[in-house]
Amino acid sequence: MYLTKELKEQLFEKHGKGKNDTGSSEGQIALFTHRINHLTGHLKNNRKDYNTERSLVMMVGKRRSILDYLKKTEINRYRAIIKELGIRK
């Protein structure tokens, strides 16, 4: 499995407030970004996997809505997470 419990804890510890802080916007964005990168690699090899493609599009939309929320509420945190994860609009 590509996403183990330890890897999730590392993501939340690095980008969130702690390893058990799964609700912070930064932690959720980091988790979605990791999953999106994994699915993108999968789709490069399996271009006819339409179910995965649909899941990827939905995941990108969820991440976008969280990023929009963060941009609307706290612009400095938004800029920091964009820069740290290398996401561009």
C-alpha cells in the first residue's frame, strides 16, 4: 500500500500542528497532494483507467476548495503551503 499509517503521521507532523492533527487545512492539503501525485503516476501507466481518473478529478476539486477556504481566511498560511508543496494555480 502506498499510504501507510507512518507516512500519514509524517505528512501531518510536517505540515500540520502535530502527527494527530488531521483536521488542519495544511495537513489535509498535504495529504490530498500526496494522493494526487500517486494517482497521476498511476494514470501515466494506465491511461484507460477511467474510475481512477474520476477519483483524481474529484480529489483535485476537494483540494481546490480547501485552498480557496484557506486563501479567503488566512492568506499567509495559504501562501506558505503553496510554496512548500509546490502547488500552482
